[in-house]
Amino acid sequence: MMSNVTYDIVIRNAEILDGSGTAAFRGDIGISEQKIVAIAPALSLRGYEILDATGLAVAPGFIDVHTHDDREVLDAPTMLPKLTQGVTSVITGNCGISLSPWAADRTPPAPLSLIGTQRDYRYSSVQDYVKAIKQVQPAVNVGVLIGHSTLRVNAVSDLNRGANAEELSHMQDLLAEGMHAGALGFSSGLFYQTSKAADNTEVIELAKVSAAAGGVYTSHIRDEYNGVIEALAEAFDAGAEAKLPVILSHHKCAGPANWGRTSETLAYITERKRSQAIGLDAYPYTAGSTVLDPDYVDGVIRIMISFSEPHPEMQGRDLADIAMEWGVDQKEAARRLHPAGAVYFQMREDDVERVLSYPHTMIGSDGLPHDSHPHPRLWGAFPRVLGHYSRDKKLFTLAEAIRRMTTLSADHFGLKHRGRIATGCWADLVIFDPATISDQATFASPKQAATGIHWVLVNGAIALEHGKASPQRHGQFLDRQSEKFSC
């Protein structure tokens, strides 16, 4: 029977994947005033605008839990690399690197340089950064983490040592302000030079500030290579001591000496999950991407240059080929290319599949939008999971793949209004063809939009229609305090 209500938008006759991991069901979705207000049998709802989804699936908009989009949401607010994947919310500030709070008084050191120059680091408080987001209103929703390295460049006079009591207090004050401004939590990247000298006591004292505000602690652990188990233990110990959830960033076992060890790390994660709240994210590729560091050039794994300030002509080329052309070893070539970024082919496929198959793994792109030749995960991570790993390799069902991108992510980060198709939730939705959805971005040609996505809606408005972005943008700041109530 046809409803007598006319909704703003009706998604008609879709296979609805509600985010719970259960099988799809056919139906209509009615949207009014930015929210999902009706879910009904197919062909039963009326709308002022009809999106005919016959033969298509509709899912909650994907939540990219691991981004470095801090500056991108301001400088390129159409956010095409994310919208064209079906991503409707991004979480910035990962790996200890956030654009705020820091009014830079010097050139940002690596890895902070990955997301901005001294001119870009102009937000002395998270509140100022949030104000900028709201003024620009990007096309996607934006959640914010506060980075440990960013706090350290504010407060610690010598980054080659741990913080003293006065410096720690300053960082705690900055973090408390950011949490009060609505940040979702605190992130660290103890792997990086800016935070490497910090011991776990420093991390714990900061994590306690996030915990007091109901936030999370996300960790790019100190060592994803030989010392991976010890580094995992350090992160879990911090969460246990500070009494807050720990989320492992881009979980992997890196370097040929550690290939196959994800069986060991996942077993350890499972063990620790019995006594504390733990989550993890991963991207669906065997290569990672970060700054080019000569110390991590081993002459064994393939390394591709994603950008080089002194040699921009070398972007997209392999370090081994550049070194041969210059008549030097790879470490020397890396020094000449510096400052630079690189894609490291440091994982093995069976490890990637094992981590992706782990039922508690969220999907995060970890894309670097400012690289001139970026890793293809920036444009392709989510469709690659849906097409290559779910449909083609059958690692998990489509419904389960959607759960990893929606409810699982929303629940870990406290986004109770997002990541699910239910009445009362914000209408963040993606309509796609399960038979054709596919990533097109490659390592050789990384800036390619996915195929198979028909519409993306953000807060009840069409943000992308058949590959074309709407001129109006409707993203919101994901304020931890206003997001915590369930729909």
C-alpha cells in the first residue's frame, strides 16, 4: 500500500544493506529534513524526488576511519577522492599528525610536512580548526583526532627527548581544549621521529585526557617490523592504564622478515580484547605510503616515489631505477630526493587478506591527498574491498564488507547517528551496483575514480550523482558530544 506521506527524497526498490552485516532486503527509503524517516516495502513510498535503485544496492555512507584529509577538507572541499568511493565521513588527525592545534613558528618537520606547510599550520586551537571546517562546509562529514606529534611541536623544546613535567602539562591543556571542542580522541605515531623519544608514560598521561572526555586512543605503533608484538603490547598497555579504547592504525607486519606473522599478531589482539576495548583498521593493499626515509631503504623491497621537492620529475618512478640512473645506491638516491614521500611495497598478500578477514577490522584508506603521485588507496580503498576482496575473492560477504565500513566504524568512534540505515539516523547513503563496483586507481595511474557508484547522499542531500559532484556541500563536523546519542 502506498504511503500518504510525500518525502523529500525516496530511494526506490533498492537492495538495502543496513550496515548490521545481515542479508540485504528489498525496500524503499524515505528521507526528509536530512534524516532517514521511513524504511518500507519496495514501491510503497512517495517522494518529491525519486532515485530509482532497481538492481542496485543501498548502504550507509562509508566511514573512512583513517585519513590525512585535515587540510584537504579545507582546500578541496568537494572531496572527490572520497565521494567517488562512497565515503560520506572522514576521520582526520591519524598517526599523531593533525593540522591543529599549532600555529607554526617554523617549517613543519616530517611527518607533519605530509599534510601542510608552515602557512597551513595556522590553527592554534582545535576550536579554530573546527570553525574553519564549519565555514567551508566540505562535501563530507569530518571527525577530528588530535595528534601527539602536533602537541609535541607546540610544547617540547627538543623532540629528541621525552617531555618534562611543564611540557606535558602544556600538551594536556591543548588536548583538553581540543576534546572540549568536540574531537573524537587522541592519536599517536611513535614510529615517527617527532614522537619516537616519548615513552609510554607520556602517552598514557595524554590518553587519560582523552579518556576523561569519552574519547579514544588511536595508535600508529612504534614498530610494525621485528618488534611488532612488543609495540602492540605498548599500545594496549596505554589503553588499559588510561582506561579508554585503543584503535590500531593500519595493522600490518612489515618487511620480508615478518611476512606471515599476522597469524601471531591477530591472536595476540584477540587475547588482549578479552580484557579491554580494542579496534583496528586496515587498507586493502600490500604497499604502504609515508615519508621517504633513507633508514627504511633496504635495497630489498620495491619503493616508488610519491613526491620529491628537489626532483619533482621523479614522482611515480621506482627508487631502484632512479639510483641506477644516477649511479648511486638507493640510500644515497633517497637522500638526494629528500624531502620526499614514498610508497613501500612492504607486505605480503596473505597477511593483507588475513587482516582484512579478521572480523574486527575496520576499513581506512590512509591516503595522502597532497602527494603528487599518491598511493591508489586515496581513490580506491573502499571499492577495492567491495569488488576485489568481497565479490571476486570472496573473503567475506557483501553485507559483512559493508559492516566493516559502517556500523563497526561508527560504534568504535562513538558516531551513533551514522553508519546505519535506521529511522532517525542522518541520511548518509551510497547507492551502487554490487556487480560492477570496482577500484580503477592503480600504482601507475592513481588518480582514478571508482566505477559502479550511482549516487552518494550526505545528510539527506545528493552529493554525487553518476560521478558528478553537487555544487552544494552538506557535510557536518562530527562533534563527539552531539554524536553520542543513538538514532
